[in-house]
Amino acid sequence: QVQLVESGGGLVQPGGSLRLSCVGSGRIPSINVMGWYRQVPGKQRELVASVTTGGITNYVDSVKGRFTVSRDNAKNTMYLQMNSLKPEGKAVYYCNVRSYLGNYWGQGTQVTVST
């Protein structure tokens, strides 16, 4: 069984920064892709950023240059550094890990960008 626990969400003003963390535990294969997704009410969950075990990253266009995804393979931990946050960044952010064993999700952490 795989467990993913996100942390680091909260309230931030526009232009501010937050750093999200996701810690994985359980049977996680060494070869996997970890990703951050976000979802707002009434919309589909969208991929924000992902990173492979080898460090290859991918970002949705709207966050390029502002968000940075990274991971520590030894700790099964992934991070999302979010800078220059915009009000449209308000969402629940979910951690995801994909491998040959399956697709797993965390419980989500709320990010609110508001004055």
C-alpha cells in the first residue's frame, strides 16, 4: 500500500510564495513519476508539474518560470516551490505517484491566494 501526505498549503497574498511537500511511504517502486495536480470546484483536476525518478520535469504552461518541482528519491519526497502566486492559483493541490504498481493520490492541501 502506498500513502502520500501533502503539507505546506495555506493562505498567501498575490505575488507571494509557498512550498508544498509530499512524503510517500509504503511500496513505491524506485522507478516512478511524481506529480502535483490541482483542482477547483466544478473543474477537472489538472497536472501542474511532474518529475521523474531521473529528474526530468514537466510543467503546465501557466506556471512555467514561477513554479519549480523537485524530489529527493532517498526520502520519497517531492516538493513544489510556488513563487509569484496568482489568485487563479487557488485550488486544492494533490500529490500523485505513478508506477507499474498503479496510480496513487494524496489527500490534498488547500492553497488560497487572496488579499
